[in-house]
Amino acid sequence: MEFKKAIGLEVHIELSTSRKLFCNCNTRFGARPNSQSCNICLGRPGAMPILSRKAVDYAILAGLALNLHISDYMSFDRKAYYYPDLPKAYQITQYYQPIGVDGYIDIETNKGPKRVRIKRLHLEEDAGKLIHQPEKQITKVDYNRAGIPLIEVVTEPDLNTAEECQTFLEQLRLIALYLGISDCKMEEGSLRCDVNISLNSKDSKLHGTRVEIKNLNSFKAIQKAIEYEFERQREILVKGSTIVAETRRWNDKLKKTESMKKRDRGDDYRYMPDPELPTIRIGDKRIKHISLKMPELPATIYKRFRQNYCLSEKDARLLLSIPDLARLFEACLLEYNKPQVLCNWLTGDLLRLIKESNTDIKSIKLSPMMIKDLLIMIDNGLISTTIARKVFIDMFYSGHKPQLIVERKKLAQVTDQKTLEAVTDLVLKQNKSSVSDYKAGKKKVLSYLMGQAMEKTEGKANPVILKEILTSRLDQSKS
Ligand SMILES: [Zn+2]
């Protein structure tokens, strides 16, 4: 029996507002536990929530970017459940009137383009964080995260493979990054995903029983969980048994999903409108105002990188993966119009240095003008690429102009015939056995001798002239 997978995603994206959704507490990641909490986010009796305007604007912006229909009115509801990370014993979310409905993202799959429908997008508050210490048999709770604004993006079950889910999530992540509404750091929990997966026989039009896998926080975990769950459900169906509607969790150590709870009723959260938060009219004026702030979206930039600059799919995606890098690339292009050369420097040497020095593109000392000056020095034969890479490192750390570095360190290429002839003669004298090898027909030693001569000039010899001298000297000595 052949089966098809139907996968729907519920993606939580933490918004990067500096304040929480209903109070003024700071949202910085990594602060001392419980140092960023107050009466409101701790749910103390009598504390009243005050809605963050910025969080609503961010959610509307996301809704517009995801092609959603933005609702005229939105309201907040209480989702009741009892858990230690939820001090009020209910979470404030949007159940009856979310910010937006009926949108989509177009993704590229190996079978061509595919539209993934988005059912809804709503705004809600995050819960606190439990820190389990099994060795001491205790669990600690940190409420710094409680009340941080989240958007939840819920798709229709339009995805069929783990790869498609990954492509969708990467695209959604990029959109949020380019909108500037979240840092989308999966490792810090700013982007988390629940996966709904059901299996059914290939020709059936209906979806099978839905199993939910909660709180996946890496692309790898998502992929592994989907693959595992597909196999598990397939085995059950092949045996003729039925799938239980339940919520499961991914155990990364054992590489398997485990049952958390059965879902006997679809809705056991006793949703009720929050009496402390009024229904809000969003209105065309506000939507229009926000849509004017819409930046260029990654899909458009990707198209330009591919079509206008003729970059490969891999290069375009790499540049695009860091918004500041893509911006720097285009700023450099205004100065130096060789896209591929620029792309190689930025995605190669620059990214390596960024990683090495643990910094980010925003804080680097390199300007597009400096990068252009360096590349022109290579084009004019003033320095070799090898030297240029050294200068680039110096520029990166010192912020000095390349001309200054080349001058101070005397890095300009040696093109003087006499100097290079002297170097060549010395090398030939010191490597007599290689010279005899060359005479015996082993042409390979040429590159060894070139290397020796280069070393003597600290890599500054003009390779074309040097090679000319070297071959002519070798051929002379032959006859
Ligand atoms: Zn607070």
C-alpha cells in the first residue's frame, strides 16, 4: 500500500520588540532568570494588560507579507491550561478574531513551484521557560520569556515532504528577517515549530488522522521527526491498525517521537474572550500606513540576484541568507560592477572573518569603497590575489584603506625584470636536482620552482613575468 503525507505547520515567531506584549518588561535574551518580569506578566491579581502597539504593527506587517487578508477587527482570548510555565493559568491569544486569514507563500520544490496556503496568523504571548535538573530532581522556572509577543503562522496541510517543510520554513524565516520583526534564532527559541502530520493511501482524497509533534526547534529535528513519524504511522496502517489522534514530542537523544497526550476532544482549552482587552478595529488607514513600510521581500531580491547579476542558486541563497550581507553586496555593486567577483569575496573571505571574529556585518569597518579600491588594485596588477587576501584581513581588523596597507607593508607586486631575474637565478642555483629533472622532461617541477621563487619575494612577484623568466632560463640551460 502506498501512502501520502499531508503536513501542516504551526510556526511560532518571537517578535523582536524591546517590550513585552502586555507590559513594559524588557525582552532581552539571556538575562538573569526572573529579572525581567512584573505584576502583569506574572499574572498577579488585579494587574491589567496594556497592549503593545508595535507588536500589533509587526504582526500586521507579517500578515501583509504573507498575503493574508487582514481582519477589520481583532480581539484577544484566554486559552486556559494549567502548567507551571504559565503563571496566569491561561495564555492570551487570538482564537475567534485573528489578525489575518487566508494567505500563502510560494515555494520552489523539486517538482516545480508550489503554493502553500496559510490558514491564519495570530498574535499571542509566550510562556515562561522550565529548566529541568533531573540530577537534583528539581525543575526551575524562568518567567523572563512569559509575555514576549509571538506570531503564530498556521498553514493548511499542503506540504508533503520534510524537504518542502524545510524550504517553507527557510522562506518564512527569511521573510521575517527582511521585515525586521524577529531575529528568528532557532537556537534561542525565537522560531519554533509544531508539525501536524497525517498519512493516507495515495488515491484517497481525505486526510488521515492528525498527529501533532510539539516544539521542534531545529531544521534537523523537524526533518528527523517527520521521517520518523511517517515510518511509525505507515507501519501501523500496514498492520491494519488505526492511528491515535495525539500530541507527541520529539526525543532528540533517542531519535524518536513519544506520546505526550491523547486528543479526545478537538478543543479542550476553554477559549473565552479576554474581558480585560477590548476588540480593536484595525482599519484601512493603519493597514495602508504599515504597508508603506514594507521592505523589498527576499523572493524579489533572489530573482534580481539570479537574473540581473547571473549568480548561481547557491551563491544567491548564501548572500540572501543574511540581510545585511545582501545589502552590503548591492552597495558594493554600485562601486564595482563585477557581481561574481564581489560575491566570492563577500561569501568567502568576509564571512570567514565575521565568523572568526564573532562579529556581525553591521559592525564591520569595511566600506564598499575600500572593497572596490582593493579589487581595482588586483585588476590593475598592482597586487596579486594572494596578497589581496592578506590586505583584506588587515582592512577588516584595522579599518585602514587598502592603499595605505599596501604602501606601509610594501606589498605592491614586483614587476621589475632585473629583480625577478636575480630571484630566478638564485632559485635555480639552489635547486639543481629540480633543474635536471626538468631537463629530463619532468615539466611538473616548474610549479615547484615557481613556488620557491614566489616565496623568496614573499608572494609579491608578478606571476606572469616570473613564469616567463623561469621557463626561458630553464629552456636556455637545456640547450
Ligand atoms: Zn512584565
